[in-house]
Amino acid sequence: MSLSRKQYWIACLFLLPALAIFGLFFYFPFLQSIYYSFTEWNGIKAPRFIGFDNYRYLFQDAQMLDGMKNTLKMVVFGLIVQNPLALLLALLLNRKFRTRGFLRTSFYLPVIISLVVTSIVWGELLKYDGFINGLLEPIIGEAHVQDWLGTVSTSFPTIMLLTQWQGIGYCALIYLAGLQSIPTDVYEAADIEGAKGFALFRHVTFPMLMSSVTIVLFLTIVGALRLFDLPFLLTNGGPGSSSYTLFLAVYNSAFKNQSYGYATAGGIVLALFIIAVTVVQLGITRKREVEL
Amino acid sequence: MGLNKRPSLALEALLILAALAFLFPIFFLLEMSFKEPRYFFKPYELPHSFYFDYYRKAVQDMDFFTGLTNSVLVTVGALGFAIIVASMSGYVLSRRQERLFRYAYLFFLSGMVIPTVGSLIPLFTLAVKIHLMNTRTLLVLIYTAGFIPFASFLYAAFTKSIPRELEESASLDGCGPFRLFWRIIFPLLLPATGTFIITNVYGIWNDFLTPLIFLNQPEKMTLMPQIVQFMFNKQSVNYGPVFAVSVLAVLPLVVLFAFTQKYMLKGLTAGAVKG
């Protein structure tokens, strides 16, 4: 065997373990789930092929429908609230504050706290007679104080706000990393040209930051579509189905109701959402990226 | 944006206020874990002394150290295994241009957008079939599989900065390909390994869904699902022990964060520039 041939096979050996584990424990179950989504299956009896029935039923099921609505709300909220706030925070944290180290740590520390602990703490803070309502009462009046997580109209908006405790700091750090990788001579050149304030941001900083924008938008959208832990632990989708997310609806139909075929169909719809949004979003932002 | 000018004090004060608001829930977590039962339901009352009873109860009733051991085993196992297989695959993905490697790249890339929720059920049946159900090994394998795309790309990006001449001269000296990789290349990829660990350790440690589904014996359970079950099983309305155990579960990550914080931003910057 020639040397280059041998090297090729050795390279294949290097690739093999990763390929095998990824294939067996990630890709293979995903492909199987496509098949199962067309069957009626409870895990005990053999799956029975039923065509598109699962998919049809998805759009008549209150939990799934509320789940989809809420999931889309979270995506929009992530894009128009979380993302600009994170960028603003990153721009601020990049400036020469005396307490810069403290500020960066404080905004980032919540990110490492697990969602289990987050929901324990915030569940306690948001109780009807808890800390937050005690603060709010003199401001909004006793009549408007309520159990924010236990009321149909406020349960999901409250959860969306809670995601920001960690979401903003996380995205801000990625923006901050992007800001620091912009070479200083770009700013020196801009300074000579007389660019200042918003014009500087609009024409220099922002275009140079586009690859971070791509990453943050991707993470925001995918994170929003995967929202599960907080509603599962804080409200379990309730009251009614007001705080269901698509992920939670899929989880409950699989592990509570044992409708495996139906649940995988929900999973496929979620996958299609994520893939479609990613492709569109990458198509838009990638074009604007500036090569450094 | 005015990089050289010092920003105003008013702005700084405003940001400090916001930062304190962000820190408050963490302070609250700590405070509630020490708050005597007498004051527990008074949200504006601070603990009057360091009351350690919740900690004692938590460690006894929940079997905290079993959970801690399991969490450490699973976290270290998954990160370690992912580092081994992904460094090897990332290295060849960056060095070889043949069709197989380009397809493998796309194969991994597609894995980054596929959500795992639908796959949980087939994974469940697969685990039963290969007799790995209810084992920590299964968790390690599932996490590793999920990490492989990201970690491979990270290693591929860092491999680009290692000169090929190094490998050529080493193999002229009679160094075999595996020894060459582990003795020479892998140590040079240390920044990639560091970046991978500090950006992913939190995700495994904090995950509660995967162990909740795939483990069902208390002696194998990791910390997060253990806390959730502890909370749901609690008869009393006093959540003091739940807060205490939450503090203990968060503590290792806070310590790690304190030591790695400055590398975190650097790691992300490196990833952004090289990626």
C-alpha cells in the first residue's frame, strides 16, 4: 500500500469514533423518529402506519396549538427584545467603567445557574405573597397584584421575562467577544474620518460585528424554540394550556400520555421550524458579514 | 464608540443598579437557605443568624453526596470522551480535503440544527435494546454525541493554526500517526480543549431532562433531577432544604466560573476569529 493511501485510511480511523457515536446516538434516532411520526405507537404494541394523521391532529390539539403560538411569541420576543438589549449591554460593558469587572461578572453570573435552581428561586420570588408582589403593590396598586405564574393571561409573558435573566447576559458576552476582536486601527481610521456616536456604530462597529450577530440570532432563535425547563418546572404548561411550549407539549404527549408516534410528529414539526428559520436567518445575515 | 473617553458617572451608577438587580436572585437563594423557619415566609426579613439546619436536612434526606458523585462522573466522562473523539475528528476534518471528509463535515453541520426532543423516544428504545437503559454510560454517550459537531468544528478551526511542517518532520523522525497526534498535536490544541470545557461544562452539570428520562434509580441520579424530585416529594411547605441543596449544587460551578472567567471571553473571541 502506498504511503498516501495508508495516510488516508489512518485519517479515516481518526474520524470513525466520532462518526459512529454521532451516527448511532444522534442521527439514527432522529431518522427513526421521522418514520415513527407516521405511525400510531404506544411503545408496547408494534407501530401501526397511519399516514399524516398525527400531523393533522397536531393542528387540532389545544396544547400543541398553544405550544406553537407561545414558541413563536418567544422567537419574536428573543429577536426584538433580547437581542437589541444584549447588544446594548455589550456596547456598555466594552467601555472603560471603573467597575467594569464587577459589571461583567454580575450580568454573566446568572447564566451559569441551572434552570432547576432558577425556577426554585423565581418561583419563590413570584409567589402571590412573595417578594416581587410586595415591591409592586405600592406602584401598581393592590387590585393589580396577582399570581403572575398562575393566571392565564400573565403566565407565559412572565416566563418570557424570566428567560431574560440569563438570556441577555449570555448573548451580551458573545457580542462582547465580537467587539473585542475588532482591531483598534479600524477605530483610529474612523476617528480620522470624523465618524462619531451613532454614525460610528452604524457604519463601522455594526458591520464588523455581523458574524457575532449571526451567532447570537441563531442561538436566540434555537434557544426560544427549545424553551422547556422553565414552563415545565414553574407552571407545567398551565394554567390550562396557557404556558405550553411546543417542546413541553411534545414531552408531555410522549412521557405522560405514551403517545410516542404523535409526540415524534411534534418533534419533527419543531425540527422543521428550527431548520427553516436557521436557513432563512443565515441567508440574510451571512451576506452582510465582513471578512476581517 | 468613544473608546478612549471615560463614560459618565450617572451611566455607571445606573448600570451598577441593574447589575445588583441581576445579582439579587442569587443573593436571595443564599439568604433563603439560611433563613430560620420563623422568618421563612417573610420575604423582607433577613436571616437573624446562620441557621444550618436546612443544610443538615438536605444532605440527610436527599443523599446529596450520591447525586454529587454521579454529576461529577457524568460531567467528566462526557467532556473527556467528547474531547478524545472530537479532537481526532476535528484534526482530520481540517487536514484532509477528500470527499469523505467534506461529507462528514456537512453531516456534523446538519446535526447542529436538529433538535433532540423528537429523538428522545427512539433513543429510549435503542437504550433498552442495547441494555444501556438506566446507566450513566448511556448519558455519557448521549452527551458526547450531542457535543461532537460543535467540538469537532472547534478543533478543526484550531488545527488550521498548527503548521503542517511539524507533522512532516515528526513523521520523518519515525513517529507513528497516533503517537504524533497525542504527543505533539493534541497538546498544541489545548486552547481548544479549554474553550470546549469552559463553554460546555455548565450545560451538562445543569441538564435535568436527559437524566430524568434515562435514569430511574435514585443511586444513579445526578443532582438536578434529584433536586426536582426532592422538591416534588416534599410534604412540608418550607422549602428551606430545597434552597440549601440548590446552593450546594450551584457552588461547584460558581467556583469554576471564578477561576475561568477571564479565559471565557478570550475563548469566545478566539472561536469567533478562527471560526
